[in-house]
Amino acid sequence: MTEPDKRRFSRISKKIRIGISELRYPMPEGVEAEAQAKDISKDGISFTTSTAYATGAILALTIELTGWQRHRQSLASKLDDSAAAAPLTAIVKVVWCTPTATGDGFNIGVRFEDIYEDDYNALLKQLEALSETSDTRNTP
């Protein structure tokens, strides 16, 4: 018997490089860990990393999702050439953390908590574009 899927939105299988920093005092300088995302949706992202994070932990992610920037609407993003290559930055909350089957890392699922509105809208448009060109899945 399979457990019912608790996800509200379809996941897009996409390998995405992300940087991770746990939000705590004192604040860490720079990225503390890197991971490879497995899938992404409009409400969260899952990834595998060598570091375990407690359920409820708040993290800052830099998400290297190619192409999302072209959907931004702000004037500043149109005038700033460096914005075209900038990663998406998001504050997330850890929803689950389980050891990998091989025991050499952890599978982490996070929910987006805080993203600039223009960046989030750009993310949604990029996910829509990706869903038109790739298979989506609703399974964990």
C-alpha cells in the first residue's frame, strides 16, 4: 500500500546546483554547503546533501536555475547586466530530512517561505516553461 501524495503541486525533475546556508546566529559568511537539487515546484525543492538539517530549520538557498532571470519584470533587473546570471535566492523551511539509501548523505525537502515577489513570479514562469518541455511527476 502506498502512502498518499501530500504535495499540492507537480514537481519538475531538474538537476539544479544550489548553495545552502542555515540561518542562525551568528550568521554564516557565504555558502556553507552545496547540493544537487532533484526536483522543484512552485512551493518547494528537494535535494541531496552531505549535511543533515532538522525539520523546521530555516535555510537560505541560492538556486542556479538557468533562464529564470529573463522572466523578471523589475526595472533594476533590466538595467543590471549582472542580474542576467544571478541565482535565485530563497528563504526555505525544512519539511523533511531522511538518510539516503546508500547512507552517504541526506535527502532534504524544503518549502519556500520568502522570495522577492518579482523573483517568485519569474520562477513560476520558468517552471511553466520547463513543464512544457519536460515530464512532470507527483511522486515523492
